[in-house]
Amino acid sequence: DWSSDVCSSDLWDRHAAFTKDMFVAKVQGDAMVPTIPSGAYALFRRTASGFDPNERIVLARDAAVHDPMSGGSWTVRRCVYIAGPNILEGRMQCVFELRAENDAYHAFVVKVNRPEELDIRAEFVGVVG
């Protein structure tokens, strides 16, 4: 039972204060190693309107994502803003990359019309177990 592993340890004493907009999820796979070990319990904070995901580790969802660890369109990655629309270069959308910390994995490229359309559900706060 994950709750006894996580809740009974001193791990709770070493993370940010827990608030009602936070949750714990088990992260599978080694794409985010060494920051998030495979099988670790990670603390996330739900994002609000106006959240800037650039250079942050996030829980994201997009049809362009086919993460073999999650089996679908959800992933935990570092979000990096690449470029905005530029008619002269023929780019009509904002481009983001969702990057793994482990170089063995490729980045997911996500294109949206406006940055606020990027589906970021939560920001990684820390590992708790």
C-alpha cells in the first residue's frame, strides 16, 4: 500500500507545504531519471490560469504525445518553449517541446495556436517516495 510507504516516512518533512491543489502520482519509467526515479511517488500542484510552464517539469496531455510508459497521451516532462508564430518562417503556431531528462528519450513536439491552449494539468513539486 503506497500510503503507508509515503505517509509514514520522513519524506513529508522534506517537501513544500501540502495544499489542497496538490496530489501524489506514481511515475513509471526512466524518462525523467535522475530527477524522478522510475516508480517514485511524485508530488504535483494543479496549475491555474496564467501558469508559465517554460523550463518546468509538468504533467501534460496532448494528442501529439504517445508515451509508452503511460500508454497514452499523458506524460511527465520538462516543458520548453521553442518558438511562436512567425509568418515569414511559415510557422502559424506556438511550438513547445516536452523533454525527458534521460537522453535516451526523444522530445514530444506540441503545437498550439496560443500558449494557453497547451494542456498542462500540474507542475512537479518533488519526489516523496
